[in-house]
Amino acid sequence: MSLLFKNISLPLAPFTLEVDVEVQGRITAIFGPSGAGKTSLLDLVAGLRSAKSAFIELDGRVLTDTVQRISVPPRQRGIGYVPQDLALFPHLSVRQNLLYGHKSGGNTNRLFTFERIVELLEIQSLVQRGVTQLSGGEKQRVALARALLTSPRLLLLDEPLASLDTQLKTKILPYLTRVRDEFRVPMLYVTHDRFETLSLADEMVVLVSGKVAQTGTVQKVFSRPMNLVVAGIVAVETVQPGRIVKTENDLVTVSIGSALLTAIDQNLPPGADEVHVCIRAEDVILFKDSDTPGSPRNRLPSVVQAVTRAGPLMRIDLECGFPLVALLTRQACEELALQPGVCAVALVKAPHVHLIPH
Amino acid sequence: MSIEEWQIVWFTAWVSALSTIIILPFGLGAAWMLARYDWPGKSVVETFISLPLVMPPVATGLILLKLLGRRGAVGGFLHNNFEFDIVFTWRGVLIALGIMSFPLFVRSARVAFEEINPRLEQIARTLGAGNFRVLCTITLPLASRGIVGGMLLAFARALGEFGATIMVAGNIPGQTSTLSLAIFQSVQLGQDANAFRLLGVSVVLAFAAVWWSEWLMRHRKH
């Protein structure tokens, strides 16, 4: 899949949405805080909104070109859209909702049959019901199935899990993974949740106040946020001010709080002594004690401050000369008997210490 | 009730129903334009449509009389070219009723259109539906209760219309005499018994129409 945005300019209330980007991932997360223009971007792709200027091309086919005055109507774009409020038709039954786009397409080479989609998303038992009798998670699956039944070339999902509680989220996520793996429909996935992004997407576009702040693979953006704004948005748990004290043999020593950390030299601009130190919580390893030699460069004696649930994982707040956050599985947390006041040693590999010039 | 009285009831009912059906397409168009689009002069048109609701009906009737009479702009043209008369015929009654009930229908239909989540229509388009299919399968069904409710209100308004009708159509027995006109005339002539019988019929008709309309409004939410 190749989706090209050029010269997008759409004035929104506090800012103008301006995007120039090419998206090629199987699932691309449009990541950003609420009000960043993410939904407006999806509306432009679907053809539901017109921009002041825009050029949008999907797999070589021009969908919108304000210069040439081209705008393919939404119904001919072959793009499935699941909006945030799902927009299930309240006066129609689940079956009628599902078949709404199935009938009118008329193309014979359907990838997706009614039976297969209904089975995959486990909505067989709901088909005869009215839309208003469905629970949140059921509505979500019906809306997804309805969009899939049009055999879309691209699927737009607008915060599909945002309205669901954590427990339900973890139930719906596997359905999205199934859709990704079974149907191989490329998706643009609007979200501000890193768990969803990490578990589904391969590429991401970070959108802040209508501008693209960073693009790249999910791993790259999450582990190497380009600047502080992106670091804050992708929610790298530990972002602390530090000072470079030594650069030697491609290794950088940073003083942070009362601790010293080793990072690898990331071609920081010369003279940049003041940095922000970013460490993702997943990259922190905890040991009860660490007398055995090991490869991680950073060994930080710490005291547990708090233990809280974070989705399927546990979040451990540590004090090791500066506040550090670790994410562990519940089992690991229980084995180490972690609770406030307990001592532990935090290990962080040098490449996982990311420095952003201040 | 006498045959003449039944004729009056029958005439009033069908001319009210016909006027409601005639204003339906125009009312839907106006409600749609007011609900969905912003255009220059919208507030003027909006006010103009509502005028018959707030002006004395007799004043509206007088304007219609001047316009549609043989010496009026529209009436004169029709009379001279087609020998077609409106004033003091049943057609005059029809037009007076239509004009007087139009704003009630437009208001109700407009609210119905405004209440529809525009996302539903947009998503229908992404599912492959063209404008006409969206209108028939999404917009009109979702607005249907408001539209039907508006029609019943318009019908009920037409049943009781007096001022504009008497100006445009007079009160010609067997031709333009409606329930309200006949009640007024009976009272004028001191035939109270006749007046009360017609009164009873109009109460039943109006009650049924408004009650049905209210019922539809209450059950609007699906």
C-alpha cells in the first residue's frame, strides 16, 4: 500500500492541518493528542471533507487533487471508514447494517464473504438483533465488519478502542490483529494509545497541532523520539533533565539527579551539554540484586515507590537518584515481591538511554 | 347531522389533507435547505416562511386576495390567459390552508433533519451509497417521525383555519364552506344546535390529529 499526501492544507479552528507524507505500512498509526487534526486527516482520505489544497493518491490512483479539481466521490474511493462514534444506522438491524455496503458495490472479485467476516469477528449471534441492543464491544465489531464487507482497499479506523474500558480493549484488540493478518487490508489507525500502536501498527505518523512531528517505524519513533514534544506524546515514561559529563569511545556519560548513566553517542550537536534523558519503561530490567557480572552498562540501586496496574502490565515507579519507571508482567512483579519500600537493582542497556538535546 | 353538514365535514377534511400533501415536497425542500446549508438571505427566507404563523390570518388572507384576485398580479394573469379563477373557489380554500400550515410543517421537518447525525450519511457514502440512496435509506427514514408529525400538525392547523380562508374563498355554501366558517355562520344565524354539532366533529378531528402527532414525537427516539 502506498498512500501519498502532498500539500495538504486545511484550516481548522486553532491551527491549519498541513501534511506532506507518504505512508507505506500495512498498519500505520496516526498518533497524536486529541485535537491534533487526526480525524480531519481521515475525513480527507475518505473524501468527506474538502481541503483548501490537497493531493492524495492511493496506490497510484489520484483521489483528490485540488489543482486539477479532481475529487473522487466517497462512494467510489473503495475506502472503509469506522468513525469514532461508529455511526451504526439506528433504524436498521445488524444484518441490514452489515449488508448496506455489501449490496451496492457490485464487484464480483470479493475478498470478503459475509459468512467469513461474520465468523471471524464472532458476530453470528448478533445478526438478527437491533443495533440499539448491542453492547459497546459488539457495536465495535459490527462497525468493523460493515466496513470490511465493502472489500475496501484501505481501512480507516478512528480511535476504535477509545470508548472501551481496559478489559474490553484487550478483548477487541485480537479481532483487529485477526483482520490485519487474515485480510491484509492496509489500515490507517488513529489513536493516542501506545499499547494499541505497539501491538498493531508497523509504521506511525506523529501528528501535533496539524503538523507531522515525526514518521517512521513504530520502534524507531517510540525509542528515538525526534524531540521533546514527540517524546512527551509517545509517552516515554522517564524523561529527565541531565548533563553530559564525558564523551569517550562512542559512549556518553550523563549525570542525572544523583546518578550517572551511560548512553551511546547519538551524534549530538557539539556543545550540547544539557540533554533530556528518555528511557522507555519496557527497557528497564529489574533484579533483586546484581552481583553477577552482566552486559547492561547501567546498574542502578533503587527503591520501589509505587506499584500500579497499566493494562496487562504492572508499572513500577522507582527512585534511583532520579525517578525511573519500569513496566513488568504481573508474574515478574510477584516473583520479585515488589512493593513500596523494597530495594531492587534496575538495569538499562546503554542503547536504551536516549538523549535529546535540551 | 344533515347531508349538508356531512358535506361540510367531508369537504373540510379532504381539502385539509390535500393542502398538506401539496405542501409536503415544498416544505421538505425548504426544511432541508434551512437545516443543512448556510446561504445568503437565509434568515430573511426563514422569517418569511414563519410570517403566516405570527401575522393575523386575516392579514395573510388579504395579501393572498390581492395577489390571487382577478385584478391581482397572479390571479389576473391566470384569469386572462387560462380563464382560471382561484379566489372564491375551493382552490382558494386549498391555497389559504396550505399557506397557513406551511410554517408548522417546515419547523417540524427542519428539527427532524437537524437531529440526524451527519456522520450517518457520510458513512453511508463511504459504504457505496449515492446521494439518492442516502436520502431514501438514511435521511428520510430517520426523519420520518418528525416529518409525519409535522404533516399531522399542518393538517390540524388546516382543519381549523378561518381568517385567511374567509378572505380568499368567502363562505359559499356547498363550495367553499369549511367547518370553522360553518360554525361561525351558524352562531351568527342563532342556530346554536347546528354549531354545537359541528363543534363536536371538529374537536374529535383535531384531537385525533394532534394526539397522533404527539405520540409520534414521543416515540421519536429509536
